[in-house]
Amino acid sequence: MRILIVGSGGRENAIASAIKRSKKETEIFCAPGNGGTAEIALNVPIKQDDIKGLLSFALENKIDLTVIGPEIPLSMGIVDEFTAAGLKIFGPDRKASLLESSKKFSKDFLKKYNIKTAEYKAFSDFQTAQKFVAGKKHPLVIKASGLAAGKGVFISKNIKESENTLDSIFNAKIFGDSGETVIIEDFIEGFELSYMVAVDGNTYKPLITSMDYKKIGDGDTGDNTGGMGAITPNPYVSDNLTNKINKTVIEPTLEGLKKEGIKYKGILYAGLMIQNEEIYVLEFNVRFGDPETQSILIRLESDILDLFLSVINENLKDYELIFDNSNSICLVLSSDGYPNKYKTGYEVSFNDGLKCLGHMKSAEYFIFHAGTKKTGEKYYTTGGRVINICARGKELEINSAVYDIAKKINFENKYYRKDIGKIYARP
Ligand code: GLY
């Protein structure tokens, strides 16, 4: 099978690695890919938002299956274009992707189908929004409705902070068109949980649970990031809770989508807040989470290509989704300064003969690249999140394995959290 993966992060490297483990004979292409995918796939220099370029490539190269990592091509309708051209592609279509690309669409959808979410209002101008926040109890949550690379959500502690946020979105236009509509919603305290299911339009199957370490600093402090690490399983989640999430969030969402005439096919990621056993939807993503996926896919025992194909062919009910019984972890090495300003272009070195996969004590480790490129035989940093070190096995051994490996990978301005894998008291 000839497979094209669209994207350039650690998630796409982990997807390529899972495909490599398939029993099927494969040839993998990655657009545009990174230094890690260069080792197991052929990188092609087409950007994730160049839908025409990707389609021409897929047609010319007789691609049998395309897998989309990030939200941007999905929101631009890549699935609609490829499907119309008779190509098999994994991911939801443009309309279904509104669940992520328009926070207003997803909040209105949740309200319409009585799925719990924080009370909210949508605004399209600074003055009206400013008046509204002046009369509201704080903290408040302010979100750009459109896509903002994970940076569009703000929690403001007082009126001044709310006004500053609104000013930067509406007047300084820090998110461009993505900030034309702003959602202001009540702040809900509790613990956050990301929950992913595979959906074929009719049937859904949950992936194993994971926990994302979202903040930049140890102890979950500082700015929000795309994710600085992840573990599986999520230690706070019981079978009872997953049953309740399925019944009160996933099933009504899929029913609601059907009623809206939307056939959802792909991965549905629900960002949830659990407060006193009540489940609130914070947001939806229409794709695999990053870095949660890296820690999930290294535990996948069944064939990932059959998962993709059973979703596309709408026979997910016949696919047995099997994960091993281990624990897993993903530690993100980033460029110091991320998620704000940081420098790139530094050489990344792998010392002591470190390979991209191997064993350390009883842990099996995987090194995925995120923000790197390969030039000649060398690797250079290109992004904020640079390398993902993942391991599966017993909890304590995998934690010490990823931290031992972190010392063997070097680049200037390397930064990582020292507490990934630590389980704090449930809030
Ligand atoms: N880790 C969160 C996300 O993928 O959006």
C-alpha cells in the first residue's frame, strides 16, 4: 500500500511508526514530514495547507490511503476534495471539522443537543464584549472562535485582564480572521481529561485514556502549550467515568451530528472538564491529540491500517481495536521560550549510539521527531516542540527511561518538564 501522511509533528511520526509495524507491505510518504519521518518515509515538500498540491501528488503517485494529522487541512476540506477524486482518506470532512474550526458552531451544537458545556455568549465586536465582561463574575474564559494553533483560549482573573484579551483579539487581531468571533464562557473548575474515539459514521470505538500535561512549567504552572507530555492510562479515569462519557457526551454528539446531516468519520477528541462527577465539554478536536497520540499508539497491538480502512469503509464494528496492558509515557523536549518566542536552527545530537527505537531495562522506547529537519546526515531544530521521547512498560521504569534518554539528546536551548509521569492529587 502506498500511504501519504499529512503533517509534520510528533503525532505524524508516531502514525508513520505505527504504520511501519503493520503486517501489510507499505511505502510511506509524509508531507511535509520532519527529521524523524525522513528515517521511515519519503518526505515530500508540500505544505499541509496546499490542498491542490497534495491532491495532485496523491493522484500522480497512486496513493492508496491518505491520513491527515493536523486540523488545518481538515478544516479546509481536504477530505471532501480527495473523496470527490475517488481517493481513500482518513479524517472528517469540512462540515464535520467545524466542531474544531468554529468554537461558536461547536458551542451552539452542544447547547442544541443538551450536552453539558459552560454557559457562553458569542461576540463579534469589542465594545459589546467589553460591556459584557464588565458585569461578569471572574474568572472568565475567552476564546477565539476560529483555529489558533492551541493558543486561542484565555482565562482572565479580573475585568482588566478580560479587556486586554478582548483588545488583543478584536483590535490588535492577534489571530487574524480566527478572532472575528469570540466566545466568552463561565470558568468551570475541576480536572481536565481528553478522550478520543474512532468513528465510522455509525459505530465508535474508544481509544485508551490518556493524560496530557498542558502547561509549560513543572507542577502544571505557567503558559498553556500544545502539550509537554502525556501518559496512558489516565490515572483519574474509572470504567464508570468512561461509560458516563460515552453515554452523556460521545453518543449524543454522534446522534446530533447525524441529525445535522453530518457523517463523522475519523477521530473525535473531546476535551472535557469533570466537576463533582459532572462532565462538561470544553471543546472538540477533529483529529488525534498531540502528544497524547504518541503515548497511545505505542501501545496499539492491532493493525493501524485496518483501523483507518475500517473507518473509511464504515465497518469499524468488525475491527478489533487492541492495546497492550502496559503503561506508557511521552516526554516532550522543546526549545526554551516555547510557547512564546524561541530560536530554531540548532543541531540536534543523539549520543551514546541512541537509536530511534530500542530497549532500556524492561522499557521499550521510541524517539519521535516533532520540530526537526534532516539536512545531509544531521538534524536541526525547526519548531517549539522538538523531540518526543516515548516508552511503554512498567510505570516507574518507563519514567526513568525517558528521563535517562532526555540527557542523551542535546540541542541548544533544550527544555523539558521534570515531572511528566508524576500523578498529582486529583483536583
Ligand atoms: N494536546 C492537545 C491537542 O492535541 O490539541
